[in-house]
Amino acid sequence: MAEVEEQVSHPSEETTDESEEEDSEEEPKLKYERLSNGMTEILQNDAASCMTVHDKFLALGTHFGKVFLLDIQGNITQKFEISSVKINQISLDESGEHVGICSEDGKVQVFGLYTREGFHENFDCPIKVVALHPQFTRSNYKQFVTGGNKLLLYERNWLNRWKTSVLHEGEGTITNIKWRANLIAWANNVGVKIYDISTKQRITNVLRDNVSLRPDMYPCSLCWKDNTTLIVGWGSSIKICAVKERNPTEMRDLPSRYVEIVSAFETEFFICGLAPLADQLVTLFFVKENSDQMDEELCARPRLDIIQPLPESCEEISSDALTVRNFQDNECRDYRLEHSEGESLFYIISPKDIVVAKERDQDDHIDWLVQKKKYEEALMAAEISFKNIKRHDVQKIGMDYINHLVDTGDYDSAARKCQKVLGKNMELWENEVYRFKTIGQLKAISQYLPRGDLRLRPAIYEMILHEFLKTDYEGFATLIREWPGDLYNNMAIVQAVTDHLKRDPTNSTLLTTLAELYTYDQRYDRALEIYLRLRHKDVYQLIHKHDLFSSIEDKIVLLMDFDKEKAVDMLLDNEDKISIDKVVEELADRPELLHVYLHKLFKRDHHKGQKYHERQIGLYAEYDRPNLLPFLRDSTHCPLEKALEICQQRNFVEETVFLLSRMGNCRRALQMIMEELADVDKAIEFAKDQDDAELWDDLISYSIDKPPFITGLLNNIGTHVDPILLIRRIKEGMEIPNLRDSLVKILHDYNLQILLREGCKKILVADSLSLLQKMHRTQMRGVRVDEENICESCHTSILPSDMAKTFNVVVFHCRHMFHKECLPSSGTIPGLQFCNICSAKRRGPGSGILEMKK
């Protein structure tokens, strides 16, 4: 529970501050300040008895019969001497132009603050309350009610006279009235009633729950939440009443409206006042507590709670104990709660003090977060409300946060926040860097320093680099990689690294970093030397990026020793910068590397390195035999004799067979397969590829005394050589493995060939018939002949100009047309005529002309 403490340095000070228990993590909902200025002087000499709040001003009544009008800050604007005794109630219309006042001596005054019209009446009994019609300014709503021992309605008629009506009496003193729209709610000793002035009907009677409490000591609190919702607080009971329209079919003699109690619950303390806050309630409680010395209850500080009403209970949202002046002497009836609907201001009125409560805004929220050291949330809230922020400096909050993190030893978080908080303030940045240096935490802030368009002085960055160089080589290397080279004096850092390398010349981290520094300084040759010495993966990127190919001509062997694949790819991709001949020259003493280079070159282009193909034969034979045969197959520039010599020297049978066959010595090649490889399948495959009858004969002759070879031939020869030739040459009595299966396969293959031939024949006949039918249908179609067609012989129109004359035209299936008289005589076959043009095409050039001449 929050407490509003009075901080008093001398009796005249009029400030009230809010404080919370240090360990409370719940943020208060309201903030408080004491109404001062003219109000202070009034309450020093008098005591507040009632107050009414308007959006524009305040109206205060006192125990000595005075009424003061004050502005929102508490400055007095007007003063009225009404009576010599207590002012009981002040009422204002919605416009704030008319005021109604009643006092303990029975006086009632209603007058305009800006006009001379008014009503003055003295009653013979105290008038406790008065209420003006909310629209009193309008001429047709000149109405007000007073409450003493009866409820009186005053209405001004058309003669400008006041007419009085008794709305209710006989149930004791009327202690409270609230008028909203057409509904008047009032409280007496028995309960609360509501009167509908539009229908002139009383529509409800809400009975008082705790009848043991004196109504004059614990008066009823009334508050309209809206035009149809009345909130009633009496004793420790709260009821929320909803005014509803009655169904016309249920009216009979009943009022047109009725009241439904939508929520009713008990509270812990006695209610002094109520006010709505959205769907919640602001409730002022009178509190009593037991004395430690005596068995009696003492008046404690009043409480202002925000509660959430539920149908049969309520939920406490916040609770504040208020230290108002002289709270020990006050009773429940001495407190009142008034509110301003326009600004959600709540006024706690007591005889000697008036405190204003208002909802906490974003500034207050940020204040509370900072107070609780929740700087992260405070920063976020401040940034969100940056455009509307009133009194907060986002940077100041951030600096407080950074200081807090440093004080708690969380240096990394403090450094990280510098980016967000310090922004573009170079002075603050440098101050923070020096502070982190003082506490020995330069490393923490290094990774967050500005390094883009916004930059610090080079000396700042150099100071941090020197610090890392002393204690952390890896961290130093990381900063060099991440920071742009123009942040600092590159030469100064190079010298510092060089000095350290004198003490530790093989340190790879320092060497790598030095190479990077040389790169920033565009001394690429120095950087390349270091990278090659370290075999660093970035050497290739450095060469490509800065076009250092002229610098690596004498370093090709080093590059290939480091990574052959990358080196060869780079050299081949840049043949225009490092020629093939230059690479071959550099690798002459390292044939194994030369082979890798020439092999990849051959894979890319079979012709580029053709003059080295002869050398490649030996290289493949020495270092890469699996790729020798593919090379021999694909190369058209390889000297076959040289290749054959090398392969025969090394007894490379497969390669020798290929070369012999390529050189035309197929019989020798077949002999090597049979004798040295003894591989009948490969021999058969070779014979198939060559498709030479003599080779088949040699193969049969060689295999005839070798049963396993005969089996292989029987299984594979059927589609190339007549199997009878082989079978007839087999000696009687020779045992041949799987002979039966081989003969069955020969028969099966033969049957399959017969079936294939028959199938092909059927397909051929069917296709021939189909094409013949298609040709016949085509030739049976008519041919259009019109004046656009010409005779292919005389080249005049095929149709005569006079269609009445008889004429003969010959049209061939090839669409050539002739006048009958233009055609030469029929050929050797009487009655059979051919197109001269098409016939000439088949016979040759000039034949058509000769035919026409005939």
C-alpha cells in the first residue's frame, strides 16, 4: 500500500509528496499534490465544509459561511459572504454559469455568476443539500431541488415566478442529492430514491443496509457514472444500480423505468466518497485503528483505493494511505471526494486540507522506473513517448543506467548501452572511454565504439588497440579485422606490431594481423609474403582482390604446396595474366605438381596444352595411371608411337591394347587380350567394336582348345557370327562347362531374331499399306484451277479469256498444270503421261528443256 507522506520543513509549507515502501515493486496508479496558493490561507483561518468541482474552476464552502471560487491551482477569484454558519452544499450547472448554495441556518441561494438573476429563500430548518438542473442555463430547464426534512423541487414558470413541489418527505433528513440528465437521486435516513423528472415518477427505493450506523455520522455517498448508472456507497457497502427501460407490456401501473442492482459488495472500511474511473471505482475510505495504549479506536489516515467492481465482490487495484492535515481529529462525515470528469482529477476534501489526486502519466511512469532502477524499461518508455515527453531527458536516464551498470560491475552491458544512449555526442563518448580505461575495462567498450559516419578521434582507437596489443593478441586481431583501417594511424600500429614480433617472431596471430595492416596500407607484396609463409587461406582472396598475379609468378610452387586445387583453379582462370608456358616453366622441377596443372588444363580444353601432351604421357604413367587411358582416348595430339613405347615399357596392357587398335594392329591387340589378360569377355567386346570377320576367326581359333573361352563365345557370339562355325570346330569329346545352357541361349537368341524379323516385317507392311492409302486419298482430291494458275510450259494463264470456248487442261498430282497442247507427246508407255518438270528433276539439269523442245 502506497503512502502519501507530508514533508514539512516549517509550518507554512504546503507540499505533499508521494513515497512508497522501498521494497514495493507495484507501481502506484495515482499521484498526489496538496492544493495550495489561496487555499492555504483559507484553511488557516477557516475550515472546508464542502466543495464542488467544475472543469474550469472550484467552488469551496467553509464552516464560517463563506463561498470561494478558485482556479484549478487554488488561487481565489471570487468570494461570497453567504452566512455566518456552515455551508452544507454547493451545486453548479454543467456550464459553470450558475451556482446553488445552502447553509446550516436554512438559507438557499441560486444565482448566476455572470447575470443578476437569482433566488433567495430562508427556511426554518437546516437545508443540507441543493442541486441545480444540469442544463440550468437554458430557459426551459430553470429547475433545482433542495433537501432538508423534505425534497422540494423549484421550477420557474412563464411568469418568471418559482413554483414549489414536494417530491418526497417523511423519512428523515435528506443528506445527499445527485442530478444527472432527467434523473434525481437522493438519500435520506431510510435509503436512496431515484425520481424521473420527465415522467414525474419515482422509480426505485434502495434500502440502507447497515441501519446501526448513524446517517449523520456516516452519510451516503452518491455518484452517477453515466446517465443510467448510479453508484451508492453507504457505511461499508457499495451498490451499482442500472436504470433500465421497462417493457411496455409489463408496465400496467408501474413506472416506465426500473432499477437493477448489477453489483453489490462490502468493503473493509467506511466509505466517504465515490468517483468513476473508466470501468473502475475510486473510493475514499475512513479508517479507524486500535490504539496500542488504550482499548479504543483512533482515526487513522484516510485511504484512496481504486477497485474493480465484480457482481458480488471487488478487486483492489491500488491503495494509498493519505496523510492529510489533522486526520486524527476527522470523522467520516468530514471527508468528501469530488472529481472532474474532463481531466480525471480527484479532490480529497477534509476540513483543513485538500489533496488532488490524478492519474499518473508517462512521465510519472518513467520516474518510478528510474527510482526502482528499472532503467531498461525506463529507456524504452522514454523512447516510445519521445515526441510528447515533458520533463525527461532520455540521455540522462541512459547515463543513470550506465552508471548503475558500472557500479554493479556489469561492464559489458554498460558498454553495450553506450551505443544507444550516447548517440552522436562525441564528448560523452570520449568521457566514457576514458572512464572505462580508468576502471580497466577498455576491452568491454571496444566493440561498441562508433565506426561508421560518426567517429571519435584516432587517438581513442589507437589507445584501445595498444591496450589489446599488451594483453590480448586475439582480441587485437579481431579489432583490426572489424575496424575500418582509416579509424587510426595505420603506420603507428604497424610499428607497434613489428616491435612485438621482435620478441615473438613466430606468433601467427600477430603475423596475420600485420598482413592485414599491410593490406590496409596497400603494401600487398608484404602482406602476400606473410600469407604464403603462414599458408593462410586468405592468400588467394588477396591475389584476386588486388590483382597480384605479377607478384606470384615466382611463387607458384609455394601456392601449390599450400593448396593445389585452389592454386590450379586460380592459374587456369587467369591464363591471360600468367601464361601456361610460364606455369610449366616454374613447375618443371616439380613434376607431380606439373601433372596436376596440366591434367586440369586438359580437362578444361583438350587443345590448349597440346604441345605438352607428349610430356603428359609420362606424367600420367608416373603419377596418375587411372587417367592415362582416358587421356589417350581424348587427346588428338598425342604421339601414338611414343605412348606405345612408354606403355610397353611399363607393361600397361589395357593402354597398349588401345594404342595397338588405334594404330590398326587389331590382331596383335586381340592377341594381348587373350594371352596377357586372358579375358574372353573383353576379347569378345573388342571383336564386337572392331566388327572384323578375321578378328572373329582369330578369336575362335585361339579359343577352340580352351573350354572356358568356348563357353564365353557360345554365350555372346550368336548375334555377330554364325554359331555353327564355332560348333563345327569343337573337337568331339571336349568337355565344355555349361554347354547345355549355352546351346539353349543360342537357340533362344535365334528364335528372338526370327521374331524380331517377323515383327519388323509386319510393321513395314502395315506402314506401307497406310502410306499407300494416304497417297490414294490425297490423289483422289480435287485440285482448284482458277485464273491465277499458269501453264508451266507457256507461262500464260491456264484458263482462256473466253470461257465459252472448249479447252483442255492437264493437272498432275504434283500440282503442275499444262495446256494439253503444250504437253509433249506421251512417253514410251502409250496413254501414260508424266509431269515434264518433275521428270526432269529426277533425270538431271537441262532434261526438262529438251523435253519441251520435243
